[in-house]
Amino acid sequence: MAALASYWLDHVSRALSWEEEHADVCHRMRYEDLVLRPDETIAGVQRFLGLREDLSVLTQAFHRAPPRGPGDYKVEHTTSVHADSIGRGKRVPVAMLPPALLKAVNEKLEALGYDALDRGWNAAERPVDGGARGLWADRLAEVMADVQVRPGQVGVGSFAVVTEDHRALRWVMDPGAGTVEEGDGDVEGVLTGTAEDLVLMRTGEENLGMLLRSGRVRHVIADEDEASRRDLLRELNLLVSVLRDGAGTSRGGEPVA
């Protein structure tokens, strides 16, 4: 993580320095502005370049020969400008960045008009674009539909599975009562992550330890004092065992460590 952050910091620092020295020939465009307001943003670029305003480029750009050489390979399978990727930076495990490096990164983020990163970055909700669920949200709803909780299962209190990128997706589980209900409810703990990462956790398609260490899936206890007295690793393994019960995967109950 430190290497990736340093790489980003080096490039952004050079770009900002060049922009400062050549402000008259620079036009700053943010990714979020482009995907959320493509017409307005592209028109601004064209005016800056002295070109005739032509918004057809937003569709024409996706109808061309496959790119040759380095580039974003995903564009070959993209047909329009969309905002689905906004917020994926929430997966970046801020806790793994050395304090001095995090401070330097935050200085550049603020210079670019972004909020600074703090230790709560990974726990914050991702922006939701228009409330659209998307393929991963639909798949999560599908794999959660067959979760089976055995009544009286010991060692696990009530908990919720909550998506951070789709606020309407939330399941409350009470192993003691043997119930699983979609919606809100009081719980002792929460498992949260993007719809995609919760699917990977539920099905065992990705290593649970990797999901946790990277901050992509988080286990949160409401009472911090209580959390300090509990064996959270053991509890987490039990929670995942509950979720994977009936998933039809041989990797159900895979331990974190």
C-alpha cells in the first residue's frame, strides 16, 4: 500500500507543480465531474481547447477499433460513461499507510478539492448513484435469500449484513432465534462491505482473510468497550460460518487464520 500511495503521490505532485507553473494552459477536470456531469464537463474541455461544442464524442468514443498499447483494458468492454465506479477507493486500507505518507497524500487530496483520508475512511458509506442496484447487488440479494440460521446456535449474537454502496440492502440475523430478515433492526454487530465483496465473502470465492486485511469487509461491534473484551476473530469465523451455511460451497466455514 505504501508503494502504491507513493506512486500516486509522485505523479500528482508533478502534475500540480506543472499546473502551477503553466496555469494559463491548464484546465483541471475531475473524474467524478466527468462521469456525473459528462455533458457539462466535456463542453468545458472543448471551450478551453477552442473547439466547436460537440457532445457526440461521449458516444463516439466507445465506437472505435480496439486500443493498441497501454491503456485501461476495461474500456474495451464499456459502452457509455457511467458513475458505477465512484467510491471504489473506499477499499483502500488507510490503516496500512504510514502516518507521514498519509499526511502527504492528504495535502495533495485537499489541493485537488477532495476530502482528507482518516481512519474512518473505510467505514464510511460509498456514494450511491441514483439508487440503482446493479448486478452485484442483485447477486447479493440472491445468495442471501438461502441463508439458513439454525435456532439456538450458540456463540453468535444478533448481527446485520449491510452493503456500503446500496443503503437499501440490509439483512438482520438472530442465530439465537433462528431468524433472517431483510430490513432494519437492533443488532450487536455489523458485517459491512460493498455488494461485490459481501458476495465474495458469502460464497467463499475470495479468501476471507484477504477481504478483512484489505478493509474491504469490516466487522463492527456497536459497543467499543464490549468489543475490547470479546474474541472478535472467533466471532467473525462463526458469523461467516452462519452466512455460508447452505451456500453449496466446500469452502464454507473457512477460518480467517
